[in-house]
Amino acid sequence: MQPLSRRPHPFGSNCFNLFIVFVLDAAYRRGPVLLGVASGLVVPVVGGILLIALAGLALAYNATGGADSTHAAPGIGLSAAIVIAYLSLARMSAKAQLLPDTSEQFTEDTPKTDYTYTTTRIFSRLAIYAVLLIAAAVWLLNVCDAVAVTPFSIGSRQVVLHQTVTGSLVLAAATSFPELFVCMALLRFGQINMAIANLLGSNMANMLLLPVMHAATGRADFYSQIPPQGDLVLIFAAILMSALLIFGILSRSRKAILGVGREPLLIFIVYVVAAGLVVQSGLRF
């Protein structure tokens, strides 16, 4: 049986992507960053919530003991439902971007570039970056496996991180760092909508990984291989963080606390609390 850190942990990645909204807001200097987000982006946020809820049903089904080789149909049905929902929501999200934009535009003083790219140059760079990401992912998997079994000291006690902690938090955050760098670059050039849309699209695609891996493994008990304890906490956190993001986009509030927008700050708090609960449940003394 493969190590838990090598099993899919997209829920931690989703939470970290939403945490990036807080980072963007903290880095922005022209007011709450959500003021510059188009209302049409609420659709992919809702889509992410629905897909996460479907995945949560799969884990709940696993928790009841139904996701085994003798009861494969419901698990297969949930995977099919996630794929159908993803395709439908992706189409709805694309149409929603055609709605009138009510966001505040902050375009003055944004840096300009003189870069020009040919099609060949674009695809060659994409190929190079893809290879580098794959190599980094393989390396990260090995590092997380080592971290999951290596004890470290807290006072006089020896502590070992559970593999769920390294997969759900460490590996999920590390693999989401490219999203952070891309979004920071987009923010620098005033492309707030594109930065947020990148995060939301990534969250929807993360949920699509579950049925893809279900099909790739060919295992009827696929969902039983995903430990529900920490992931259920992250599912609830991702839904709550998404709801806060929706409220922030629609409210257009200028209220800030310590220089950070109200909703992004709440998103940060939810992420920290959820991460703490996952770590607490995964520590082995």
C-alpha cells in the first residue's frame, strides 16, 4: 500500500489557494483587493463549493464503510458526478465572465512591459516549465515521505508528523507555490481578476483530480484510500473560506483591519485554525 503522503490531497491545496487571497490583499497597496474582482467570478467560487461538497460526499461514503470492492457503484457514480459538474460549471463560469463588470479598476501606474512572444516561444517555455514542475513534484513527494517518518523534538518529547499532515499541508502548500508566484506577478501588473480567476480555476481542477485518479488506479475502493479525518476539516474550511470570498466580492466593502480587508483576514484565520486542527490530529508522540 502506498504512503499516505502519495495519495491525493487536493483539499489542502484548495485551502492554500484561498489563503493566497489574503496574501494578495496584504501585498496590495490601493485598498481591499476584492474591490477589483468582477462579480462574475462568484460563479466559479460557487462551482468550487459544489465540487468540494461532492468530494466530501465521497469521503463521507468512505467513512460509512461503503467504498469497498463489493460496493463500487456509488463511488463510481460520485466520480462521474464530479466530472459532469466540473464541465457544466466550467461552461457557466465562462459565460459569467461576459456579464457587466461592476468591480473597481485600478490600472493607473501599473508597470508596462515591452515583451513580445511568438507562438513557438510560448509553447517551448510552457514545455520547459512543465518538465521542471514534474521534476519538482517528484522531489517533493520524496521529501514529504521522509518528513512523515522522521521524528523531531518538542522539549523532551519525540514527535512524528503523520503522513496526512505532510500531504494535506506541506505538500499541498509546496505544490501551490507556483500559483502564489503567478498571482503576485499578475497583481503587480494590475490583473486582479486574472489572479483570482487563476486560483478559482485551480480549485475546480483540483477536484477533477479525484475522478481522474479513480479511473487511473482502476480500484473500486479508491475513495477508501483517502483518510477522511484531516480532509473533512479541510473540506469544511475550504467551503467556509469560499463563502467568505463570495461575501467579499459582492459586498464591495472598504473596511480593513490592520491594513487588510475584512474578508481576506477572516479567510486567513480560518486557514490557520484548520491547519492547526489537522496538525493536532496528525501528530504522533
